[in-house]
Amino acid sequence: MSRAPHPAVAETRVAVRALLPDRGRGLVVACSGGADSLALAAAARHCADRVAGVVVDHGLQPGSAEVARTAAEQLRGLGLDPVRVVAVEVTGRGGPEAAARRARYAALRAAAGEDTVLLGHTRDDQAETVLLGLGRGSGPRSIAGMRPLDPPWARPFLGVARATTEAACAALGLTPWHDPHNDDPRYTRVRLRREVLPLLEEVLQGGVAGALARTAAQLRDDLAALDELADGLFDPALRELPVEVVATVPAALRRRVLRRWLLASGVPELTDPHLRAVEALVTRWRGQGGVALPGGLEARRAHGRLACDRPDT
């Protein structure tokens, strides 16, 4: 008679099985060597016959190559095959956190090809993401947090506590690596994790991380419904957008349609001020001039239609 798995191990397996993509598609676990990704690798290998692993070495700390090799060895011991270590160069805008994230995701996408990449983000990571979105006032999409399925990415552990992954590793005899950056108060997420969330848990008498994760899930449902309605209003083949299409719909739908149209027109990136300035061509039309947009483009209104192109065309 087989012995029942430790409750933490069982919880991680249930989470992976619930989100496991089509078994005909390959699975790749992104592993840092920490408890979250090691527990994810173990659960994925239990639930699927063929699972590969990728360890990204950012090279930001002394001994990072050895940490990556150790993580890869543990993945091989779990039965993942093949397991690759990918070294990346962390450069570019936005500080070390943002640059490392860009380099990591680019390396994972290149290494995985057409396969689904499993990421070890937990319920605690989701709570931190929601708090960051709230603090920055960056709108409902950021407060909605990370999506469980966002091809090629899959995050089975968004409903699993970080403590559960640590307990699962202990039960399985795995040795997680502890990233010293996770204790460095120079990083915003570290202060949220070490100071803000514990204080909220104390003041509100527990359950804050779970409540923030549930709020994110509810917002994702609402956003999906609004996106579907906006898709029904927007024809991507239209070079010019009739004002009447968006003039009388609710603001949340109007801005979604305008965003789709502007992106389809070639605007490389949009901020909220850009979007609201274009919206004013619909809702506060006084014959004003066009709105300058990234990429050297301009949105303007004439004869009841919106156009978006270069000012000299």
C-alpha cells in the first residue's frame, strides 16, 4: 500500500494538475533553485511524463554559476530531462530588477520554443504584485495581478502559499537556495514582503495575502468580460475609427476600443495620459488639434472620424 504524500506535496500536485496544459504540449519548468520552483518541478514531474528544466544564471552574484549547477542537478534528480543552464547578461533600463526580469523571460522563451513554461509564482507573489499595482495607481490590469495562464507562461501556484512550497521541499528532501536579494531592503518587493504584508496581516488579523489574490482573480474575470465586449465593437481592419462607434459606450469600453485601434495603427506604446488625450477627441471635442503619440504618430479628428498617422501624411 502506497504511503500518502505530505499535505504540502499533495497541495502542490493538485495545483499543477488543475492547471496542467494540454498533455500534447511540452512542459518546461523555470527553476531558480529556490523553494517555489523546486517544488513546482517536483509536482510537474509527478503529474507529467516528460518535463524539461531551464535554470537562468543572471551572473549578478558571486558563485551564481555554482548555484545554477546545483539547481540543475536537483532537477535531473527529480527526473526532468533535458535540463539546461542558460547564462544571460543583465543590462538596460529600469534598474537591476527590471533588467534581470527582461533577460530571464527572453532566455526562457528562447529555450522553451513552442513549449509551455511553468513559473513558480505563489499566492504571496501575487499579493505583492497587487499591492505594487495599488501603490502605483496603474489601473485595474495591474491590480488584477498575474494570470495563471498567459501563453507561453503558466503559473500553477498562484493559489499556493510560499510556506507550502518550503514545506513540500522539506518533505521531498530537496535543498532550496535562498537568494540573498530576497533579504535586501533596497528592493521594493522585499520591503513589501518583510514589512508591509506582515503589518497588514497583524492589523487585519490574517488572511490578507489570500484576500488580495482573490481580489485579483475577481478583477481578471471583470476585465475579461470588458475585453470581450470591446472586441465586439472594434474592427481591426478599420484605418479610421468612426466616432459614433465609441461616443456613447461606457468609458471603460471606449478606452479599450481606442487602445486596440491605436495599437493596430502602429503606436508602439501607450500611457494612460496618451489614451485619455485621444479619448478627449471623442468626449470633449471642441475642434482641437491632434494628439502627439509615441512613434512619431498623431491622432486627430475630422469629419466624425479618428485618424492616426504621421502628421506629414
